[in-house]
Amino acid sequence: MSELDGALEPGSEAAPARSVRERLIMAGEQLFAEHGWNGVSIRTIAAAAGVSLAALNYHFGVKEHMLAEIFAARARPIAEARVRRLDELEASGGVMLEQVLDAFLRPAFSADVGGRIFARLRARLGTEHEAFSRRILSDAFDESSKRYVTALARLLPELPEAELAWRFHFMLGTMVYTMADSGRIQALTNGACDPGEVETALSRLVPFLAAGFRAALPPT
């Protein structure tokens, strides 16, 4: 079996190891999350995955394609879950603001959908100014986010379009920082608070954001 196809776990003839492609994806996601787009070379990724540079080129071609594929694969279930949850809410009628916010946030916080490494990668890309990074985020989330902006506009008709956009922007910033789990809240509370506890985090985050969306308009 060639390096481009995969290998067997050491000491095992039955259980196949992760394929070369899977190893590259895992290594790439970890390194992009830790060091950002500009801080990682394809040689570093190949070395971390334990494969040749030729194998990386075979599966992904260039670094841009690799990051785009990794991000899209991780982001797609989050975006789909958001749309599905919103569809269910709207079909049930009587939608409340807190329900919409929970439906938007919960898929991103769920470990089985996003995962801690992807959360850090999402946060890292969100702070980079490369046009490529912005395009990846837009491709992954714009469609589902616009659905939520429309839903929020119906719930908060008193908010001008620009004001609603600002408040949605602040929600994204709060979400991404919390997901990134920088360790600040643990340090400030001697470990009493942990953003990794999803239900605890959401039980604080949803009412906090709801209050922000309902806040009075700023003076003109």
C-alpha cells in the first residue's frame, strides 16, 4: 500500500490506520488553529502528519485548498443544524428571541458538531485580515447567518437594519471568544467558570445576548 493511500497501524494487520488524507486534515486543522493561516507552511503540515510533501500535494494541491476544505467540512454541519433548528422553530409558531439565539449558538458549541480545535480555528480566522480567510468564513456561514438576521428582524422590528447588524456582529464576537476558550475566565475565577461546559455557558450567554438585542437604541 502506498503512502498516498494509507497504512496499517503499527503492530496490527487487521485495523487500518487513519488514511494519509485524514492525518493531513487532523494535522492541518490543529496547526492552522494554533498558528493561523500565515504561520503554517505545507512542509510543517506534512511533517506533523508524518507524510511526504508529495502526498499533501496529491490530496490538496496547495495550502489554500487544504484550509478551505477543512473549514467547509467542519462548518457545514453547524450551518445545516442552525437552519434546521430555525425551520423547526418557525414551523412551531410563537418564536421567542431567546429560542432563536439558542438555535444559532448551540450547534457551534456542541462538541459533536464543531469541536474545540475547530472553535479555535474559527476564532483564528475571524481575527485575520486576509481576503482568503474572510472568503472562507463567508462561504461557510453567510447563507445561514442571513436567515437568522431575517428572523431577528421580524422579532425586533424597532431596530434599524444597521443597528441589527451591529448587534449580530457583537453576538458573533462574544460567541467566538467564548468558544476559543482563552483561559481568561478560568484565571479570573480560579477555575470556577469553564466555557467548555456547554449548558452552563449557554445558560449565561443567551440571556446576556437577548438583553443586548433588546437594549434601547443609542442616542443619535
